[in-house]
Amino acid sequence: MSPLSFPAVSFELVFFLIFAAGAVATGVAMVLQSNPVRSALFLVLNLFCVAVLYLLLNAWFLATVQVLVYAGAIMVLFLFVIMLLNLGAPDRTVDRLKPQQPIAVLAGLVLALIIGGIVLSPLRTPVVTENEGIGTVESVGKNLYDPAQPWLFPFEATSILLLIAVIGSVVLAKRRLD
């Protein structure tokens, strides 16, 4: 290999870089939007980018669930809550958190620096795992519903929290109409 030759770049790396940059860009755009409906639509784009990243990892089941459950069902739920609470009209809402925005930006930058320092640390030892079958229906089912694993209770608790959030949004919307 001569000093001026470059290593071959795989299509997987190019797709990863494109969709990883897309996920970061749509995540930032989602946070910076003042209109909640547009923010929700940027979240949908972000979820699709993450689904493509799952596909690049050969986690077909996780990618499918990402699109069907999160980009589909959960986002419809979010849009219904936004419509019920009538958050789409920015002139009706008062931004009470405006003074906290510079502090939030500073805290986000500090967190990014800490995570970057951990990831780029030379003392970090690489973790070698066997990833055969990760992202398949069998592995997700075994890890999620096995009583010996610690994931069963948090999974069920999350579904109850989502139900409480939907009921709370309906109660808040009904209160505004009266």
C-alpha cells in the first residue's frame, strides 16, 4: 500500500454516515422547532433514520418495530395529544422557560463534552461481544419477557405510564373545553 492510497470505503459506512448525520440533524431540528406539530414531524424523520441504522446492524425486527410502533403508532398518539391540547397555535402559548434556554444549551454542551471524552478516551478497553442473533424476534422475546431478566417490569411499567399520559391529556383537553 503506497502512502498516497486510501483504503476502500464500503457502502455500509457511507450509508451509516449519511443516516447518522440525518438522525443528529433531525434531532436538533426537533428540539429547536417552536411549533409542536413540526417538532413531531422531525421526530418521525429521526425515528426513520434510526430504523435505517438498525437495518445496517442487521437488526431487521428492531427496524420494523421502530417504524411500525414508534414512527407509526406512538407518533399518531403524540399528534392526537398535541391536537387535544391545542398546542399547534403558538400565539396562545406563553413560553415560561425562556430564561432557562441558555442554561440548557450550556448543560447540553457540557454533557456532549463528557460523552465525547468518554468515547474518545485512550484508556477505554474495547468490548467484544458475540452479536449473533441480536435484533431478531427470538432474542428480543427472550430478553424482554424472561422473568429472570430485569426488563419485564420496566416494559410493563412503561405501558401503564403511556396509558396514564393518554388519560391525562384527555382530561386536560376536556377541562379546556368547559
